[in-house]
Amino acid sequence: MDLKLVLEASEVVRLITAGFKSEMPFFHVDELHPGFARVHMPFRKWMLRPGGVICGPALFTTADLAMYALVLSHLGPRMMAVTSSLNLNFLNKGLAADVHAEASLLKLGRKLAVMEVRLRCGDDPTLVAQATGSYSLPSA
């Protein structure tokens, strides 16, 4: 795949924040390269489930944000790119900390983008979850 970024990290965050009608960014893009995005969602109390571990919806949200950021960075402001599938495998307990996601682009076609995401919590190198997903892409 010959991939090129068309948006920078700050532009991606601005687009997604505005698209969800949020006044403040609720995630950060830490690294962005052709075919790769690293994002994190800062820890908030709502992210904990009983037992003090990060809940599935927080992991799912971070994985989806990473995929959306990756797609937009390659396509530009085509906000109607939408999640068409997301499979999340829970591997280990995530402790109370920021959720970090590393998304890799496996395929970028005319109608579909396919990605893999690896999730970790805080500074712990342990993989908490792994996701695969796809985005349906709007016509140019």
C-alpha cells in the first residue's frame, strides 16, 4: 500500500471533536504515520467497572476512535466514514489509567478500510484488548 496522510493529528482531533459536537477534545492523537495511529483517551471515573478495572465500553470507544482517526488522516474530512464492523477481544484486566490504542491499517480500498487495534492501559505494556474492524467509506 502506498499511503499518504492528508490530515495532521491536530486536524483529526479538531474534526472528530466538532463532529461529536463536543466543546473540548475527549481524546488525543499521540502519533500519526502512514498506516498507523496511536491515540489515548484520558482516564475518567465512568471508565471503571466494579472491581476497579476499565470497562468494555471505554475500550471499545478508544478502539473506534483510533480507527476513525486513522481513516480520516488518510481520507481527509469525510465525516461519513462509518464503522461497519468491530470485534473486540478482551485479553487482560485494564487498570485505572488512560487507555492507549495503536491502530494499523491493513487495507484501504475505495469502499472499505480494514484495521487492527491494540489496547493498553497507562504505562503497563500488557495488552488489555485487541480489536479488528472495518469502516465503510463514502464516495469521494
